[in-house]
Amino acid sequence: MVAERMRVFVAEREAPLTPRVKLVPDLVWLGEPAAEVRALVGGKVAPLSRLAAQFTVPPGFCLTTHAYDLADAGGSQADMTDGAGLPDLLRRAVTAAYEQLAEMTGIEQPAVAVRSSAVDEDGADTSFAGQHDTYLNVVGADAVCEAIVRCWASARTPRALEYRRQHGLATEGARIAVLVQQLVLADVSGVIFSANPLTGRRDEVIINASWGLGESIVGGSVTPDTYVVRTGGQPDAWSIAERTLAEKRRMTVATVGGTREVDVPRLLRSQPALDDAQIVEMARLAHDLKQTMGWPVDLECAYRDDVLYLLQCRPITALGAARTAASA
């Protein structure tokens, strides 16, 4: 169904134009082959799309770097304050895709996360963590279009440009794709490393977990629980070597028009965010992703109604430095 929808989009665009050998798509779905092409969907989306068929990844679609180029060439990105910056062709494609996502999820107006995905993002040396904008709990096609334009604009902020300069990346011609993905209204969120980023140990999985959406962990506004899981040399011989339970005072929750941070209910603050079975399930997920991708992974995931969802997967950029420091 999704593939057929994309063929309709392509046919509608090509019909009135001079025939071309191939048209680069403006919009692709997670799980489609084109959504694994880094130059088209960026470093955040490409690995996630590759993993979508094998792991539990929320459905979503990506407005590609070709769409970004189209808007830029037409001068539409001059207005970065609302969805008016989206050309009509792209607006119609996004609206149709959002309607398709509603059918897939069975929700009339699904809440989505809208995230930027630069071509050189989430590589072996540069993560771009926090440099580009993310919008959570976006509801409605018009709001999605507005969030897409704002994600594009975030690639040109002084903060993002300075990050590029510091890492030796080009500041001109940076190309941004944007992922629109069903939002998991998480009971518990986690950030997981398939190797210990502090010591470089490859037989340890490090899990940080807390209540609610993961933005509180990523943004540093909460001290999460930390678990160290060891494999003992055997992929299925998991043992919880260490657990540090924090007083988790703040959590991010969905609210009308976005998200906000609230106080964690007092009775939950000192309670473990994960039980032992969930800790092992997260460790196994990190191990499986490492095996699939071929490199140590830094991932974000979430539990909702006891289902574990994979939200992001990228290389651990600090592992080499940790290994060097540990051997010094």
C-alpha cells in the first residue's frame, strides 16, 4: 500500500513534465529501499529504515534532501516561521502521507515526532546531538508541515553552523531530510550503549532509563537509573552487574500542542524504571543491533504497554577516545 502510494506520487509529478530517466523521490517511507540511502534521507533515518523490517520501529515517512533542495531552489525556505514555507507540491505529498499514516495506525490524527536528519549526521565521528530541532507530539497535517520547515531552518542556526565548523564540516550546502514518525507515548524511555563509552569495554551494555519521554534523559534534566549488563562472553548469558537507582524528579510528557516537563509522582521517584526482564530485553536489543549494524551502537528506545520500541540507532562516537583513555 505504501509503495503503491509512492508510485502514484511519482506518476502525478512526472506526467506534466518533460520525460526523465529517473526522478529522485521527495518522500519515502521507513522500510523502503530508498529510505536506506544516506544521501537521500540523512544519517538518522538511513539506519533506522534498514532496521524497520527486523525490529519494532514506529512507522513513519521522510521528506528527503531532494525535497529540501526543491524548497531551497524555489526560495520557499525564505519564510521559516510556518508551513507556508513548504511548496504546494510538497505540502500535498506530506498531507497524503500523514493521511496514510493515520490509516496505518488506526488513529484519525496520529501524534508524530518530527526530526531533522542531516546527511552527515550520526556518523562515526559526529552525532549532531541537540544541534538540529526536534518537535514532539505534533498533530495534524498543517502542524507537521510547519514543523518540517522549522527543522529545515534549524540547520542554519549559528549553533548548528558552529558545530559544523568545529568538526571540519562544510557550512555551505548542508542538506537536511526530515523524519515524520508516529510518536510513542512512552511509559519508560532508555538510552543504551552496546559497549561502555567510559571504559571502552565491549562486554558491557550500559542502560540509562527514566519515566516518560526520552527528552528528559537526552536533555539532561533528569538523573536516570543506570544499569550495567555483562554478557560473560556468551550472547545469551546476561547478568546485571550494577544498578544505580536515581531519584527521578522530572519527566517529559505529551501535552496539547507539544510536550512539557512535570514533576514525577513522589511514589515513583525512587522506584526502578525497569524490571530485570526489561533490563535484559534492552541489553539483548543493543547486542542484536550491534551484530546487525557491524559497529557498537548508541540507541534510544521506549516501552509503551510492555512493548519495546526502537527510536534511534547510531554509532558510539566516543568509544575510541574511551579506549585510549582506559589504556593510558
